Amino acid sequence: MIEKDISKYKKMFSEYTELRIQENRNCAISVVNGDIMGNNRSSESGVSARVYKKGVWGFSSNPTISDETVQTVIKAATENALYLNDRERRNKPPLPVSIDTAEKDFMTGKKRKTQKEMIDFLKEIDSYIGKTYTDLTARTTVYRCLEMEKALLTSEGSRAYSMVPRSIIYTSLSLTKDGQPFELYEVFGGFGQFEDLFVKPEDLYEKIDSQYEHLKKKSEGVYAKAGLADCIFGPDLAGILSHEAIGHTVEADIVLGGSIAANYLNKVVANPNMTMIDYAHTAMGKLCPIPVFVDDEGTKAEDAVLIENGVLKTFMHNKESAQHFCVKPTGNARAYTYSDEPIIRMRNTAIVPGTDKLEDMIASIDDGYYLMQASNGQADSTSEFMFGIVKGYEIKNGKLGKGIKDTTISGVAFEMLKTISMISDDMSWSCGGMCGKKQLIPVGMGGPAVKCKVNIGGK
């Protein structure tokens, strides 16, 4: 655990400075077909300082946390900034002032489980799967936990402490039918620690039963017909679309790098029934999967309403991009480890729920697909995307039909959004989203189900 209040170091600042002390703690356990294949626990901690001078940054970090190293990194970051300023002479104005304080410690109040107890928990799940579903060719159960603990101090007066944990259990089931392998995964858990989320192994059995049933239907299913189709995206898929194909295009640094979204500000990019928000910490009265109250530049984290009633309204900003666009920073500056500089990152990005019922959305389609889960995929700064689909069903005459085998979807997000005609009235967050923009970092993705038109691949 790190020190929560690092205000004593402010006297060492001479320029605009951000001081951050951070520790990331990881735990990973994996059981494959009854055998323990992974069991490790690790931590990474240190101190970093970032100094701004007239348009340039100086940065320094050290893995040792002590009064001496804090002084050393502040001095080095300051000297770096002054040196670069002497050479580059950008002469930019001071960054926007944003001062906030917050202390958010989400450490569990329950007695912590030992590594052995968590291993036994996973082995019980593995045993249940192996005994219940004897036709499986492979099964994997994995537990992963990340605890991100940060203390931040800025020369402007912002002070923040946070300990944000995320714990997930991942199960993957495989079987073979007619010589063809089929696989399906499921993720359980999310925000919190093991003790908060996983009480008894049998609490997950019903969900694992459902996972197996989806796998069987997939193996007995059909290939989707290639072409433009009426589809319903389940919350997981809608969340990935929001993050990958839309969210990245409206991060201000990506906009400055040439994103197509630069051309669409204050223009219609979606059906008027759609609003999309990058939530800071709370959505619909509930805490988000990755709550951010003060970002890693000391800015108060506020919701960024990206698309409102179909119109692109804003980008996600750190202080420097906010200065460039003459707007307020949104609190989107985040860093993964102590040795990373904060960059513009999403927090919890989702389409806002609508008023439609999922059953009515399905009933409205004569011939289409209900797409529930993606595997991998990619999108670029034009908003063009392609995602693999690993779980889905036909829709025939307004009813769910056969499962579909693995396929793909593709399109241009800012065109596809205009085809959204129905949005469900519920909200669901995925559990284990990670974003790989320059540095890995946990993110929240999710939303309601949406009805749209999209290109779907065939066999």
C-alpha cells in the first residue's frame, strides 16, 4: 500500500508539476483440464513526475519510493522541461487550470482469501465443468485481478488518492462436432476484489450452464448469409463498437492526428434517437466498471457527452488538447503504470439506453441476426471496423432461430450509426475490457442492445 496524502512534496515544485506515486498489483491463476497451469502474483510500483513549460513536457520516473527519489524525479523532470523549452521555444500559454481533490479507496472490507483458497475455488469450477459436460474437448478457467493504487499531487493544488480493483473469472469451453472445433468463452466479475464478487463456486454454475448451451447451439448452427442484414447488437457488442469504432476516433489526440471525426463536430453522425457518453464514474445512478473521479493530471473527471441526439458534440480531452480546442478538459488523462505518462483514454464508454424492449426489437425483424459476443477486431481513424462474432443467432419471422457459427461484421461506424432504429431500455457493462492504445489500461464498455443494419460475413 502507498501513502495516501503526498502533499508534503509540494514544496519541491518550481514549475507546473504533476507528481504521481503508484502501485499496480496483479494476480493470475489458470486451471486447464484439471491442471494448474499458472499461479502468480506480482506488483509494480514507483514514482513519476511530469513538468510543463510553455508547450513542452519533462518526465522522469523511478521504481523506488522514498523522499530522496521523489526529489530526484521532480528535479530531473523540471530540468528536462527547461532544457526542451530552451531548445524548442514553443511559447504556448499555461495549461487550463483545473483543481480537484478526491479520496476513493475501494479495498474490500472482507477477510482476504489466500492464494490457495482462490486456487481451490477455481478447481471446484473446473471439476463441475468436467463432470457435467463430458463431451467437451477442453476447458479453461482463469482468475485475474488488477488493483491500481495511485496518489497524485499537482502544483495547482489537486490532490487525489484511488485504489480501484477489478477481478474476473474467465471460462472457455471447447468441443468438436463433425470434425470441426467450436469454442466459446464467458467472463464473470468486474469491479471489486475476489471477496466482493465470488462467494461460492456454485454461484457461477447457472451461468456456465448457459454458456454450454450457447456452445452446443453454435456447434449445431448454420453459417450466416453474407451481405447487408438487419441485426441486433447485444450489449457486449454494442460496447465494443462504441469503444473501438467510435470512441477512439473522438479522442482529441487522435483527432489532431487525422481522425475523420474532425470533420463531423456539431454534425449529424447517428440516428437522432442515439446518445453516447464516456462516463467518468457513475451511470444511471450506479458506479461504473472503472470509476475515475480525478484523472492523472489532477482534473475533475466529468462525463463527456460525445454524441447527443445523433449529433457529435465533443471530443475527449486532456489539458493540452483542451487548450488547443479552447474547451474545458474532460478528465480523460490516464496512465497505466507509474512509468507511463498520462494520455487521453476512455473510461466507461456506452450508448445511452433507449425505450425499446429487446423482445420487441427481435419481433421487428423478419430475417436477420442477434449478435451477442465478439472475439477480436480492429477499427481505424476513419471509423471503419471489422469484428469477429463468436456468439449469435438467426432471427426468423420475429423469433430467435438457430445459432450461427463464427463470422465477421464490418462497416463504417459513422455511417452505420445512422441505421440504428431501436435501442433497448436496459444497460449492461462488460467485465474485463482492456484498451491497448500505446499502453494497456482497463476500461468500461457496454450499453443497451441496438438494432441496426451491418455487413455480415458468410462462411
